[in-house]
Amino acid sequence: MVQGKFAEKQVIPTCFVVGGVYVSKSHTNQQADESEKYPPKIQKLFAPRLPILYKEPIDQPPEKRASHIISSIKPWKLQIDQYKAQFGQSKSPGEITKSRQDQHAESYQRQLHEWEDTDAFAENKFLKDPYCTVFVARLYYSMTELDLSRTFAQYGSIDSVRIVRHTETGASRGYGFVVFERDVDAKNCIRELAPTGLAVEPPAGVLKKEKFLSIWSADD
């Protein structure tokens, strides 16, 4: 027993469990005693809140809620088998790469054969001499061979001009060829215009801003 002035402050603790944690009863009593020291307005801040008001669910009660019924893919198995039989298995990355390499090799051999075919080269209407030919792209669709000839006449004597057109409709495809009489003129034209392009005003009646034609050698 503690005698004297310390006898009134002696507390016999009583422990109980709250949420798996041991809490001393003297600790809770101490908190309640401390709240009583404040004015009534402050004590209201420590008062427990009212329980949450129950509201009925607006859609379905919790005990009746369920997700959509998931069926098996067995009914679709026949369609999947038909799809596999029609399109086959997907190719592996290695097979795709090999297929692209085969396509490039086939294209290269075809172009090489066309280049070495002198008879077909002589019948070509616009690619008479690759070293004298200048390829021109980004043309106005309303531009004619005469307009293109006037544009490139300042770079040398022109042998022929050809704008590639649709075989059925005759509409321009937006690119063409200019064949100079001398390969020196073609090289000078490409050397001067290939880095920056050639600014061309739109033809009469075309409400568009000027274009920079892309130019490079046909023998590249």
C-alpha cells in the first residue's frame, strides 16, 4: 500500500481486448475525464457520431445481386475449326521475315530483268535514257506536259516530257518524267533542285498555294 499524498492517484488497471489490441480501462477513463475539462461546446466535438442511416438499394438487394451467366465456348468450336481450316495457323516472326525477304528478292530479279531487256527499254515512251531523265513528283493534278516543259526549260534543252496518267480516265497521277537532251543538264538540274525542291505556282484557276516539287534522278 502507498501512503501519503500518492494514495489518491493509485489506479488498478483493468485490461480488455478491442479489435485484437489490449486496451487499459484506466486509459479510456482518462480520456473521458480529459474531455470533461473542456467547455460544453468543445465536448460536443468528442461525442460519438450517429449511426449511418439505412437506405434501401436502388437496384437490387445485395443478396440477389449476381454477374452475367458465362456460357462455355463449345457452341463456337465448330466456327473456330472452320476459321482455322480457312485461314490456317498464324505465321511465326521468322516465317514472316523470310516471306518479306523472298518478296524483295523476287522484286529485285524482276526489275533487273526489265532493266536488261533492251527491246522493252527501247519501246519505253518516257524513260529513253536514265542518265538524262529526271523524275518529278508532287505535281498539281491539273498540270499539263506544256506547263512542266516551261518549268524545266531553263535548265537545258528538253527532249520529251511525260506526265503519268490513269489508263482509263486519263487523270494525272501527280508525277512525271522530264528527259533532257544532255545528261549534263539533267545532272545540273538534280544537283540544284534535289536538296530543296522546285517552287511552282498553281495553274490558272487552281486555288492552292505553291508547291515544292520533289526531284531526283531516274537512274537511282
